[in-house]
Amino acid sequence: MGTTPPLEWGRAKRSKVKTYAEGEVGRWARAARDVCLPGVPVAALLGFAANGAVNENTTGWLVGDEAERAKALAKGRYPLKRSDPREGYGRVGGNHLHELGPFGVEGGKTPTPVATDPECPWVSLASSDAVVKVLGRPGVTGRDWYDAVADQTVIGVANLTRHLRAIRAKLDPRLTWPEDKPVSAWAYSLAMMSWSAGSSGCARHVNAYADDLAALPEEQRWSAFLRFAGAVDDPRAKHRADEYSALRTEQKRCAGMIACEFTGEDPQWLDPGLGPERDAVYAALVKASRSED
């Protein structure tokens, strides 16, 4: 559930992040981190990826072409999920975003086949310098996305870098960071939130508190943003409300702290810095988010 308290959400992902850390996702996340997001713990990447899964596509399509849709309609089931393709997210006739693999890389929209739109992030990143450097080749596209765990991971980390740059470009300049330095926890948190809320939505949430946030050291800004977001119940739904975007991001940070048990990294980097206020701030975010959930 989207409004699960962050610590509870993180604990529920313990088995998943353990599997990631000990397997192919963790290995490729580390390699991609070194090229794309220096300074970010591998555990932080795995916490983000806890929201997705290997070989997952949110629309339920493997290929997503006309032939696959016709076959799915005849069977009454999506290729990748147990539901009727006439209904739900990804339904035939709809216009829904393919989000691929553990990192939910945007792979075009239905009815365009999966990972084939040349303008979508999956395809554009597959041939990027960073992805080629890590994989030693271009990433796969089209039907080959499935079972390509290395590609799902490396393109996923590169996509977080894309979101990092997108949100930086839209932030109040007082809240940005040097591009030639290791990525900070503040910057990485906003990259995660940009993936969820979109860079414009994320910037709107954060820039609303720009004067207050700019007066603080960078390492205190995320905790302050969480307090501000939970203080007022925004009547808008889901990621249009800052409390919901803050809550979903904090869930992934908590999963990252759990992942530190398996990567051997220091969880302090992912600690939101709320101190004894943590439970109260989390409760406020959950309450405000559930009022419109």
C-alpha cells in the first residue's frame, strides 16, 4: 500500500533487498553506481529498487504489440500479471506507462510496444555513454528487456541520474548542488522523488519551502522538508500532494537502511536526521497521505 509507514514498508522489503544485495542486481548496481552516481551507497540504490522487481512491467506486457494484445484478450490474462487485459493499468485501449525492472525505467506508453519508442528513457539510455561503459556494450531494447537483469539494473541506475539532473534544473538555485562532487543524500532523495512525482512535481513540492530550506545546511534540508510536508494536509491526491511524495521517498530510504545489513555499508548516510521526532513526522505524513489515498 502506498501509505504504509516507512519503517514498516522497509522491513517488509528485507528479503527482497537481501536477494538483490547478494545477487546480480547488487553486483551491477555497484558497477553502475561507480560510473553514474558516485557517493551513493549501493544500499540506497537497492532501497529504491525495492519498489519494483526483476522482470516487472507495471503495464503487464512483455512485448506489448498487437499480436500479444490479441493473444492476451483471447486468454483473458496479461502476459506478466494475473488479471484481465480489458481492465486495470495497462489495459488494451489505454495509454499507460511501461515501467521496467527493479528500477521502474520508463519504457514508453501503451499501445507502443515495450522499450521501442526511441524517445523513451529506456531506449535513449540504452545507447548512452554511461550504460555502454558499465555493460561493455549498448543495452538491449524491445523484447530483449525481459530476463536482462544487468540491463534492467544499469539502465535503472542511469535513469536515476537522469532524474537527478532533471530535478536539479528545476530547483530554486539556492537548493542545488555542485555537479562535479559526489552525490549527496539530499540530492539523491530528490532524484528518487523526481522519479515518482516527475521533476516538475518534485520541484513544486520543494520550491514551496525554498526560503526556509535555503537557510539550512544541506544535510538538514531533507528532514526539514519531511516536517514541512507533514505539517499541512494537502487536499490533492497522490503525488500532487507533497506529503505523499515525501512518504513514498522515505519508504525507499528506509528499505535502503535495511539493505545496509547486506551490503556492509553505514546506514547513517540514509538516516533522515529526524532524531526523536521521527515517529511523529512519519505518522503525520501517513495521516495526511491517507486522507486522500
